[in-house]
Amino acid sequence: MSFLSFSERFRTFPDLFVRQLDNSFAQVEREFRKKSSNVRFFTDASANPQLVYLPFGPTVPDRVYFVVKTDAGPHPVTIIPFSDATVIDTIEGDSFWLLPNQYDKVTLVYDGGVWFKF
């Protein structure tokens, strides 16, 4: 099974951005578009741990998010639901979800109250 390189992923998902944070973490962001029904992250954490931020759940009801860790490196992919001073989304009650191993994956859907994982 082959995976897309970063440049190929960038062409495939032009609104995917990677930024260095404190020279130790890379933050993966996605500009979420309401017209898109499914969002896929194929995340390579071989060089640094990766953070995948989910949007504010009520703005994306019933949209499906699929996240997979593609590398065999020691760094995890951490999925973090939206939170601010007044709202805290959770993933089935948890404030984050880890994908520590190669090919670990999760499918997430917001049902109007909480993110569910499948």
C-alpha cells in the first residue's frame, strides 16, 4: 500500500496546512468547507507528533471525518475537538484521541451533541 507524499497530499487537499509549533510539534489544520461531506486526513507523524483539530461540532453536523496515521514512527497523531472559553467539544467524553501506531485509524461524526468514533 502506498501513501501520498506531502506534495501529492497538498495537491490533493489544497486547504491542508502544516505549521511548526515550538520546533517540536506540527499542527495540521484543515479549512472546513460546508459543501464537503467527508474529510480525510492521512497523517505522517514520522518527524514530529501531529495534531489534528476538529471544527466546532454544531457547524458540521453529520459530516464524516476519517483520520489515519500512515507512518511507523514513534510519534502519535492526536485528534483534538474544538474548544474555547465557552464551548468544549469531546470525543465520547474524552478531550482528545490518540493514534499511536502505524495504520491506526478512526472515523468521527458529530451528532449534534458529541463526536462519536467508529
